[in-house]
Amino acid sequence: MRVPLRIGETMIPERIAMIYHPLPSCLGYGDYLERGFQAVCHTHHFLPGEETEGFDAYYYVDDGPTYYMEPKFRPATYFAMDMVVKPFWYLDPVAHYFERCLNFDRVMVTSTATLRYCQERGMDARMIGFAADPEHHRPHPVAREYDWIALWHNCGERIEVSNAALAAFPGGRVSWASGETYCQWISASKCALNWLRGDIVNMRVFEVAAIGTPLITTRHEDMDYYRFVEGQHYLGFTGLDEMLDKIGYVLAHPGEAEAMARRAMAFVLAKHTYYNRALEVFA
């Protein structure tokens, strides 16, 4: 008879199945979660529909709209990472996500707005947010050649935002990158911008902090949930003019900005890695 594993008071399954579609060109939420789980138990990845029986737990990780509505095996947990109450154009409507969630034994969501949505409808969902992977999201030994960087999908209102930033501070850069290039370019910047599109704190918040670059991001209630402190770990804004002011502050006060980034890095590496998230899931 197998004896359940424990870390402190946390019960750890011996063998878990991770079911998700990997992103085609870079690591995604499913990959990072799997790496976190691998630190504490045997983990096997399956594509949706290819999972087999014999595992202690099944974790279905969504990364954008999925075609399945229920698990193949149980006990089954659904990570509704893209279940956003106010979604952007390519995401499933929140009501369709909720319909899918009803078919699983446990549901994990990534924003307090989504958590409230589920709880108001009688679902006992849990909040398990994004995080950083210290092996991947790490500083690179490069000079800070860019005044600021916006490594995002430059669409919608972000186009106006990035154009305004370039007009005010032409030493910045707007681009998209993944993998090592993502970390190198953020490391090469005096600050990183993060204009939130949905009602959710995205992965970039944790990744930029782990890389050690000063973060300028949209204010959001979930920053308090994660115990980030404005001015101590990041600079916040509620609109374009304030965002530009914060870029100017970083450029005028490099020492204070770098100290803030060091505090944010220490905080994220202590509290917000995917290993931390794995322990939260198992708790």
C-alpha cells in the first residue's frame, strides 16, 4: 500500500497527470505548472484526450479556449487560467467557462473577479494565480540599453499607449519575444511596462519581478491579494499620462528604481514561484 507523501502539513499525491496543449513556440502556464509539480512528485504530461488511467490526480490546464467540457478521469482539477469576467476578444465567454467548470471536482481560477463570479453562483473555486519560474525568469548580465520596454502583443489600446511612450521617451522599445530573448530584453531595460487588457493580473507581473527589472503596471485589486506593495515592489498607474510620469520617474531616479526591483525580485522568488503554486494546489 502506498503511503501518501507530505511536505509539512501538505499532502502530496505520488503520481499526477497534467493535461494541456503546450504552446507552439514557448513555454506556457501548463509547462511552468508542470515544472513546479515535478519538484515534489512524479508528473506526466498528456495532450487532452490522450490521458490514461492509474494516476492519483488529474490536472487539466486551460490555455485559451478548449474543446473538451469534462474530464476523462477523476479526481480531476480544472485550471481555468483564461476564465476572465471581462475577456478580450480571443477568450471564451465567462459563462461557457463556468459551464465547463461544473463538470470538474475542483476548479482553480487566476483572478479575484473570476473567484467572485464562481462563488456567487455556488461554486467553491480556489484562487491559484500566475507565478515565476526562477530557472527561466532570471536576470541576464546585459547593460540597461533601453529606457523602457513593452514586450507585449501590441494591439487594441496598447498601440496608442506604446506610440505615446515612444513619442515621450524615444529610447524605449516595443516588441514581442519569448524564451531567452524575452528575459534578455527585459534585463536590458531600465523599466518594463505592463498595460493590463483583461480583469486579471497577468504573468508578466511575476516574470518581470523575477528578472529584476523595475515594473510599471496598471493598478489592479489583485496586486493587493498577492501582497505586492505599490512603491515598494512596483509603480502603478491608472491611465496613459500617469504611466508616462512613472517612466520619467524611473529615468530620473535610477537608484530608487533599482532598489524597488531588487525588493520585488526577492519577494517573488520567496512567495510566487510555480513551486509555491504547486504546494498551494496540494494544500
